[in-house]
Amino acid sequence: MTVGKRMTLRGQRADLKKLTLTASLAAVYTIFRAIPISRLIGISGTITAAGMVVPVLGVLLEPSYGIVAVFTGTIIASLFPWNPLKFYGLDFLPGALNVALVSLAVRRRRVEATLTFLVILGIFLINPFTTLFVGRQFLSPPIPYLWLHLIALLVLISPLSRNLANRLNSGNYRNLAIAVIVLAFTGTMIEHLTGGILFATVVGHGALISWPAIFVSYPIERTILVLGAILVCTPLLRILRTTVAEKIEQRMTPSTATALDGSGSEKKG
């Protein structure tokens, strides 16, 4: 067999493995997408537990495959009577941005992850039916609606988001938990931003009366999702540590990739 044929077969097998993994994780996402944890404000529907498992999808799948898994899981989960599509079929976008951000951040593509967050933040700000401040009914001066999103942005550009691959591959439960917290927190906040954009666009002017109530509830909901991600993803990623290392290293360029040993330290050549 020629070298070209062997390389073609190897590539086909790799693609098949990626598709199989994507399908498997889409099924997992579907299950979590079907579990409600809170009612939406200003529109019928529920917030689901899907965000609790997104860090696993983002770590194991490249951004494009992760988006496919989220899209598939969202559509299948919408077949449950209590979980219909609410945003004209665009309901997958919040989860898609979440998994894309996580996948980029863990693969040391922090610039792209940060730019993605900034673009979504900008779109939210320029939407005429979103709000910058929650109003006088809380404190004076008004509190910025996006206060927790801005904290997530700071976390994304801080040293906490560096060497996430090392933390994930370290085998140390504390390091692994820190990586999951960073990924789950930054991911869930871009997901919330994207959901807010869809809500404002679909509901229109009526969305303006809902932002104060959403302002009070969303930190609680996001905290629940991050805590759930810690409980679900940390032990799972620890079990899959070898697979995690392989999936992360596959997409790193030679100029930026560093081989990871079993202790999570960098091997210097």
C-alpha cells in the first residue's frame, strides 16, 4: 500500500472517530438539554441543565464539531413537549457559542475566544431592546446589568485561563476543578449573553420590562450551572484524562503546542 493511501485511510479513520464522538456527545447534550432547572422570564420555556455538560464537549471536540453536537442535541431535545424551540429555530446559538468559547480557550486560542466574547457583548449592547442598567428600583446609581458578564471577560483574559490544557491533564483534582470552573463560568456567561440577544430580538419592545427581574435571577441560575458543571465534568474529565490530552494536542500548531507529561508540566525540548 502506498504512503498516500495509508495517509488517506488514517485520515478517514480519524474523521470517523470524530463523528462517532460528536454523535455520542450530542446524545449526552440532548439528555441534559431535556432537564429543566428554571423558568424563563418574559417568555414561555425553561432554562435547562445543558450548560452543565458543555465543558466536556468543548474539551473533547474542536469548535466546529462541538457546534454540530450542540445543534443536534438542541433539535432532538426540542421534540420533548416541555422543551419546544422558542427562538425561531435559533435556540442552539447560545449553547453553540458556549461550546465554541470553551473549545477555543482550552486549545490556547484565547485571542479568538476573547474576540468572540467581545463581539457578542457588542451585539448585546447595540440591540435597542436590551438594557445597560437595571434602573432605580434597586440601587442608586443603577447597577450595570452586565456586571457578571464583565467579570467573566476579565477571567477569560486573566492568567486563570492560561495553561488550561496543563490543568486538565495534571491528574490533580484541584487543578482540574479550577479549569472546569473557568471554562464553565466564561462559557455560561457568553451563552447568557447570546440568549439575551435572541430574547430581545424576538420579544422586541416588551423585553424592556423583563430585564430588572432577569438581573436578579440570572446570577443564581448561572451559579447553579457552574456548580453542576463542577460536579459533572470534573470527575468525568479526570477519568478521561488520556483522551483529553490527545484531543487537545491534536489541534495545536507546532509553534504553540507543548507536549504534556502525566504530571501536567511542560516538556522542554
